[in-house]
Amino acid sequence: MSAFEIIGGQPLSGELIPQGAKNEALQILCAVLLTDESVTIYNIPQIRDVILLMDLLSDLGVEVKKLGPNDFRFTSRDLRLDYLETEEFRQKAARIRGSIMLIGPLLARYGQASVPRPGGDKIGRRRLDTHFLGFQQLGATFDFRREDGQFRIHAEKLRGTYLLLDEASVTGTANIVMAAVMAEGTTTLYNAACEPYLQQLCRMLVSMGAKIEGIGSNLLRIEGVGSLHGTEHTLLPDMIEIGSFIGLAAMTASAITIKNCRIDQLGMIPDVFRRLGIQLEFRGDDIHIPAQKHYEIDTFIDGSILTVADAPWPGFTPDLLSVVLVTATQARGTVLIHQKMFESRLFFVDKLIDMGAKIILCDPHRATVIGLDRVTPLRGILMTSPDIRAGVALLIAALSAEGRSTIRNIEQIDRGYERIEERLLALGAQIHRTSGES
């Protein structure tokens, strides 16, 4: 288990270029299975989850050619479907949540798929019903074996239909869309997720020959086609990383510029950080955060305490609530953080309380943060990263804290952030990666 050793309390400065979007990459990589022609993808982040999924594709028989540090060409011509039944595949696929999205394209192209119960962050219940209810309505049948946690699904022919999703699941929508693009007839998909990453997937599929209407809305109309062809696609910058860097700048009172942000795709993210009192300057497509000694949390119009809550797009993304929470610990004022989606995602706040933060964990979904306004700095402690987003929130806290902090289990952070310590060192951070727990 690797760890970060951090000496905090130092202002940072410089520029950061966000990596390609992790959540988009996991969808796009699965979509290469829909054609036997070559698909070239640019700006793929080299992070643990993405690398593992690329390894799975290679083991499945996809030819993967590296064109540059973050650019790859994929050709899914001769796939080894028998690999899906191997213990090696089960062990690898069970380590990442994104493996569930292999089902849609395999079902569309080959009429069968098999995956184990997927892994990922332990942040609460993450059900898969939306995926399989959608596949069933398209004409597939599936079997779940509790003894080995394996899902097996097949369909002689997928047929378009009207689908009303029971929740606006991003991965569920992506999986069903990838299956429906080659189904016979027309599929109408209502209550679909419409995050920018899902829009990107739909646009890529259209460039491959799919027929999809309503992109960007929660009502998609998909006319099935017989086959898809190759294409080229560039991933968006990662909005979660951009939000993390905004929080980092605020907490460390640093002047940082985030380059090439695709501001038009960030939704409510800039506005939420502005409501925390953080100054953001848009310079073309760059975001500059000036050094601020103090920032004050806004209130609602009637003067009541601000609430920041997650919601399906275009609401605020749940992946940034951990960063918003830690950023609020050194603001002036009070905010209620309401994490609606996952019941275990706020449990990392005990580490922030140990560092000196004033936080009341109201219940598994809500925490009240009373900002310290830098009157009392956080103090460095020993802690362990429980998941990707909590891990980077603890990293931000450590970089702002006085003294030395040690963060263990940083493999969790590596799952979502590429070369993070290298980029922080370039800003002037005092951070060192160690192997082992001592």
C-alpha cells in the first residue's frame, strides 16, 4: 500500500492542464467493441481504472495501438468471447465499476455477454437494475448466479421499444444506448441521463453511423442500424479534476490557472464554487483562481444557510461534493452538504474533524460545515483514503494543513487522477510518494 507524505501550509502557483475525463473514457472504451473497424481515441487519461479496462479489452482480443502518451487506436476484429468465462477475466472485471458497460456493446454485436458483479468505490449501494431491466425490454434474458456473482445475458435479436428508465443512471443509459443502436426498429429512451459524457458517447456513436435524436436531453430516440464503422474521438477534460483544482487553489490560498477547461461543458460547477465565495476568472477557455486569503459562503435570499446538494445533470455532480465539503472548512460561514445518492460517501469527514475542521455529520447523507475562516489552520495527521473523491479531498486538506500529513491507500486516488503528485510538485507542493505504510 503506497502513501503520500505531505508538508502542508505552503501557497502554490502555476498552471494545470486537466486530464481526459475518466467517466467518459470508461464509456467510450467499451463502445469500441461495436465495430470491427478501427476507432482512434485521443486524450485518454492513464489512470488505474482506465488502464485496467484497456487491459481487459486487449485480453478480449481488441488490438490496442499506442499513438501517443494519451492517444490510442482500437480494432475489435477477432474477439475471444470464451475469455469472458475465465477466472482471470472475472477477477480483473470485478475490480472496476466500468466493466459493466461491456455488456451493451457485446450484446448488440454478438448477442451475448458475461460479466461479474463490478467493483469500484465502496460508497454505498450501487444497484444495477436499470441496466438489466433495459436489456430485458429490448428482448434479452439474463441470469445472475449468486454463488459466483456472475451476470450472463443473451438475445437472439434485440428489438427497439419504449423504455422509461427507473432512474437516470449514467452507466445504465450508456449501456442501453450501446445495445439499442444496433437493435431492430426504434428505441425511445425516456428519463435518460444527459451528462456531457453521455452526450459525448452519443455523438461518437453518431459519427460511427448510429442514428440518435435528442442528444443532450432526457428523451433519446434511437433508430437501430445493421452495423457501425470506425471513427475518431477526443475526450473532454475531466470536470471533476477541474473542480478539484478549484478547491485546491481556494484551500491553499494559491493563484492557479486551469487550462483548456471546456467551460461550456462544466454546467453548475463554477457557480457552486462561486457560492462558496471563490473568485473565478474566465480567460478564454482557461479558469484563473486568484489567491484569496478569505472567501465567504453565500446564503439563500432569505438569509438561511446555503445547501449544496447533488442531482442528476444538469444538477451538481455528486463526485465533487467531497471537494466542496473540504473547501468549505476554511471558508467564512456555514453550509449544509447533502449527498443524496450514496449513503457512505460522507464518512471520511471524521478525518477532517481530527485535523481540526468543524463539521457535524447529521446522518449518512448530510453534513454541516462551519468554516474556520483560516483563524485556525487544519493540522497534519495520519489518514487513509477510502475512495477516489474522498482521497483527493483529504489530499487538498493535507496540502492546506500545518505540519506533516500521511495519506495511505493512495491507489484509490490513482484510480481517478493521473500523475497527481508530479503535477502538484510543479506547483510547488511538498509531496512525496512512498511504498509501504511506514
